[in-house]
Amino acid sequence: MYCEHYGFVRRPFEMTPDPSFLFLGEAHREGLATLVYGVQSGKGFVLLTGEVGTGKTTLLHALLGQLDSSTASAFIFNPRLSPLDFFEMLFQEFGIERKCKSKAEYLIHFNEYLIERLANNEPTLLIVDEAQNLSPEMLEEIRLLSNLETPTSKLIQIMLVGQPELNEMLARSDLRQLRQRIALRHHLRPFNNEELNSYVSERLAKAGYTGKPLFNRGALKALYLFSGGTPRIINNVCDGALLQAYARGLPTIDRKLIREVASTLSLDEMPQGAEAAAGKRKKRFWR
């Protein structure tokens, strides 16, 4: 609706993780480096956590874009599965055309598949998204997959991705064996104020905008206070603000308009003093 008015070739703040709009803040760059290293060095288990909307899925797409084409990867997006359903989905994702009647049969054939790939020097990566929703039983099943190894190599690299609640789950005493196998961890924090400004500018430019700044300084400041630097919220507010500015014939977007859009989205402004805390870095942890 507003694209032609602003000279956009496409909407700058779509919610889908379009690789052409990739923007990496410091925490995202560190996270991507951690993930790539974890896969390429055969670390086994890697853990990625972050709040809703901080860009975990975007980071995973960036990771897959950097891996060698010989790497076979599988995404499991629905972790609320029974063990047999999990293995059936696993086989579907890896393109293994075999129907098994038991978990033991699945493991036997999966081990054969992994050994063949290792012999051909072809890495295998399993990504389990929304892993905070996994039951302890399923987390144990996934841990057992890491037992598929040779004396010198892990046959499969496993990445657990989820919200911070995943750390609470892994802290359970009955999951200590899994917790001890996690070699690399990274927590994805939101953008800081400067990163948010660059994020907005770059997305507008990649959408084809060449005019004067659409968001003034007050608007960007308000955007940070209402979004906390979370990319998904930034996209929602910016898209709504552009629509309203177009409808009202406004040349620029200011603080007042951002506040109005944030109100319609039921967003609260960060309390005083929280801004500095939100910008603090959370470094990756090596184990």
C-alpha cells in the first residue's frame, strides 16, 4: 500500500526471515561465529537461546548459508512429539526413505546413514527449534543420538535452539548428562540503540528507499524504548508507523506516531533505568 508512495521496491519490515535483509548486531555476529565453529569443528551439542523475536531463526538461516553444500541439515520445528514420531520426522527431514516399526530399528538405520556420510566426509546437522517445549523424555532421546559416534568423530552435530526457559529445563538434575555434553552456548540479546538505528536504516535502503530520513531521532529513540531492541517488535512498529504516515500524508515519522502505533500493539515503554540494562552484552559461554 505504501511502497509506491515511498519508492520501496518491497516492504522493508516484513516478518519473514529474508536473507537479503540480513542484519547482524554484535550479539548476532558472535552467535553466528559460535554456531559455525560448533558445526565445523564437530563439537557435538551447541545451545542457542534468546527471547522471542530476537532473531534466532534469522541466525539459523544465516548459519545454513555459510555451511558447505555437502552438509545435510534437518529442522525439527515441532518438538511436542512422541519418540517414534520424532524419529519419523527426523528421517523425513534428512530424506531417508525408510519406515521403521521401533525406535531401535530407527537408530540402527540412522547410524548406518551417518556412518556413510562420515565416510564421504559429509557433515550432518540436526537443529531442534523451540526446544524449551521438549519434554525431559525427548531431551534424553536427543542426547542418545549423540552416542552415535566413532572413536574419533561425532557422527552428528546437534543444535538446541529455544527461549531462556530452555536453560531452566537443562538445569534439572535428571538432565545433567545432556547439560555436560553442551560444548558451546550463546545467548542472543536484542539490539542496542545504535544497532537499532543501523537496522532501520539498512532495511529501508535494501527496500530501495533513497530519500531523506523517514524516522527522526525522536522516533528512533521511542522505537527503542518500546521495542527493547527486539527485531520482531521493531518490524511490527515500523510497518505500522509507515502505514499511518502514508495515510496521514506525513513527511516523517516522529516520536508521537511511534507512541501511537506502540499503543495499538499494546506495547509498554521500558521503565526508567532499564534502557542501560537492556544494552548490556551477554557473552557466549565456552565449555
